[in-house]
Amino acid sequence: MRSKRFEALEARPIKKDGFVKEWPEVGLIAMNSDLDPKPSIKVVDGKIVEMDGKTREDFDMLDQFIADHAIHIEDAEEAMAIPSIDIANKLVDIHVPRKDIIKITTAVTPAKMTEVLGYMSVLEMMMAQNKMRARLMPSNQCHVTNVKDNMVQIAADAAEAAIRGFDEQETTVGIARYAPFNALGIMVGANCGRPGILTQCSVEEATELDMGMRGFTAYAETISVYGTEQVFMDGDDTPYSKAFLASAYASRGLKMRFTSGSGSEVQMGYAEGHSMLYLEARCLYVTRGAGVQGTQNGSVSCVGVPAAVPGGIREILAENLLAACLDLECASSNDQTFTHSDLRRVARSLMQMVPGTDYICSGYSSTPNYDNMFAGSNWDAHDYDDWNVIQRDLRIDAGLQPITEDALVEARAKAARAIQGLFKGMGLPEITDEEVEAATYADGSKDMPDRDVVADLKAIEDMMNKGVTAVDFIKALDKEGFHDVAQSIFNIQYIKCAGDYLHTASKLSSDWEVISAVNYKNDYHGVGTGYQISEERWNQIADLPWADDPETI
């Protein structure tokens, strides 16, 4: 006979997830590995000649890049002499301000930071994250995609996402050549919802950079770095080539961040016997050394690897905190589905939601997950109400707010009409009134009519060959009567020229103020300090449209 209890438990969603025991020799261990390098440093004549047990003669290309560009050498030997447990305590201590901690954490080695974080519990890391976040207030980012690459639906979903609170939005493609239309859809749609939304289109790097320079996008994110030399080489890249690419984006005023995350090296088979956290530390040091303002990290698309081993979700929080300790903007993932358990996916995200990161999700799916072309998110459009209620329950600001159905329909309709007008003004294939209405009321691509893909792709090729830029989009929108949207697109191009939003952890307000770690520094130092939810913001979060009015019950 079998236990009825065990039979019931075996039917639970959690039993569909994959779990493995640790195997440190191949890197299948989240953190606290005995095989990780021991922290060490030696500086001679202003140059690091020994780091984490290696002499300079034995450095690989990551070691050399980190030693030469990522560590504040002047303070390195003094910072490295501080016991790791003491640094961990400083991270948690509300009386030690962020500015004092940053002087230490940017002057120590990857192995030292790995050791520091290894002492800390999840609760202690959350306390530290609350203090170490670069920008004063948290925010959120979303995916806006669909399986049909339908730019009308993208525009409508982007507008809805904007009024729900997302400050950054990202799209990608099913068919690579659709990228320019998808980029137009998300940029126009988002700025119909709220002026000042930053958008990107994630495709291969040459196309992404070309579109950014032409004004189709405002930022980039999917520039990947890795924690071992062999994985870098398999991608035909080096830390130096990535730094050059980052400079190319910055030279045209495009905000960008690198992407990294624990598990990628294990998945590629080149973890070199080190823990996932140590290898992610190397990625983050490369990011800092390249001069990039921020990172998308938190395992991201490889989340299934750390999630399978003991303490893996703790490690994800540790790598997010590590990014903040290196004074980087942190877009803390929460964007890849990894579990069949609703309880587990919420638990994974609470550690970023509660203390707040610069962008809590680097891809909350603004569509049902069947339309998510990034392989499905940990959260999707059907979770909006749950996310908003969790904020309300805990009195936290996780970047979103509830909206009414009327506001949703209005925003989606405006965006669909605006992209219709843009296409008309630029002589692109017709967007019909039927498509506009469908996008206004759609839940996903199953509710959208099909487009003539061949005609669209031919039009995209012709458009790109003509050398169109944001100036053409602005003129077309203005000619078709969408003056406010044209002005928003113009303002984004203007801000690129100014360059202020290249600062760490930047976002734009609806009145075009650049909000970043420069002018809104996180100054948390105890109860009642740091970011405090304003009365206006709390009313946004608390006012659920479906909540009963006690006076009318």
C-alpha cells in the first residue's frame, strides 16, 4: 500500500520541477564552494600583480581585464585587509551609509565579494539590498512581444504597460526581419501610454546598434558577458570587444547595460569547477570595468540551473546585491519562467520586490505567456492584479499600479491608432480599422487578425534601405495629427543628445526629468530614511478598482 499523503503530494505542481544534488567539481553549486579561489591581492607600482591566488603571469583575459579596469586600486589592499565577516556586517548595519560601503566593495576582488556574500542569510541580503540599490526609488521593466510579430498589438500592449507603471519596455521578434516594425510599435505605443518610456528591441547586436543609432530604440540590454574565458571564446567575444560595443552605444547617447547571470557557464560546460556566484562576480566586475552603467542579472534565462540546486534562489539574490555593491544599476531578472509552482515563483520574486531593486523585473511579460517570445516570464499579464495586491498587502512599491478598464481601453485604442497613422504617413502597408479595434480589446495574439507577412517584410527592407530615422517617424506622426506622440519621440532623441540618461540607474519621468543615481541617490540609513512611499503614490497602489466602498455596502 502507498501513503495517500505522498500520492497527493506527488501530484502537486512543484514535483514537475527539476532538482539535482550539488556537484562542485563541475560548478553545479550555487555558492559557498570550497573550490572557489581564496581572496588575495598584491599591488606593485599601482598595478595588481596578484589576485585571488593567481600571479599576473597566470591571469586569463578576464583576470587581466578585471585587475586593470574594475578594481579601485588605490584602496584595494586596505579594503582586502578587512575581514569578510566585517564587510558583511557593514552591509547589513543601518548605521553604515552606502557611500562608505561602496568605497570598500569596489576595491576588493571577485573572490572577496563572493566570500562576503557567503556569510549572509537571505534576510540579511534583503536588508543590504534596501540600502545598496543605486537609485532612490525602485522601478520595473516589461516584455512586449507576440508570436505573430504584430506591431499593432505590440503598440497597444506597450501603451497599457506604460499606464500600469513600467518605465522601460523591451521587445524581440519571432522573425528576425520584423525587428524595425516591432521597435516602432513598442516605442510609439509606450509613449502613447505615458511620455518618457524608454524602449528597446532585442536582436543580434549589429542590427540592434543600427536601429538604436537611427532612433528606433532608446536603450539596449542583451549584451552578454560570461564568467570564464572559454564561454567568452565560444561566443566569439572578449571583455574588450564588449567594452568597445558599449562605447559604440554610449557614443550615440543610447543607454545600455550588460547581461549576465549564474548558470550560463555550467550550461555551457565550462564552469572551471567554481561556484555560480563566483563566476557571476567575474561577470559583474567585467561590467564595471567596461564602464557600463548597469546590468541585467539574476540568472535570467539560465535560472533553471541555480534553481535546481540547494540555495540557488539565495544565490540569485546574492548576485543582485553584488551588482549593487559594485555601484551598478541592477535590473534583477524575475523574467524567466522556471517553475510549475505558483508559490515558488512568488517566493523567488519577493526578495527583490520587498527591498526594491532599480528594475525589479527585467522583463515582466505584458502579454499572456503564450505570446512571450523571450521563452516565457515568471510573471505575465494575467498576474497584474496579484502583483498589485501584493504591493498593497505589504505596503511596498514594486513599480506598478492598478488601472480601470476604461483607462486600459483608451490607452490601447490611442496606441493602435497612432501606429496606424505612422504607417499611413510613411507609406507602409495598411493597418486596417479592424486591426485597430482588435488590438484595443485583445488579450493576446489569438484575438488578432493575421497580416500579410511577405508585404510587411518587403516594406521593412525598403524602409531600411532608404535610411529612415526617428526624424521620419516624428514627421509622419505629426502630419497624421498625433502631435503629442511626435513630441515624445522628439524628446527622446533630444535626451540622447544631452546624454544625461547615460547615468547609472536612469529613467525618465512623464515631464522628462532624468531620474538616476546621480540626482536621486539611495540614502537609506535606518527606519524612516531612504525611499518613502508618498501619499499620492500610496493612493495609486492602494486604490484597487474592484475594492468595495464600505459606505455603500
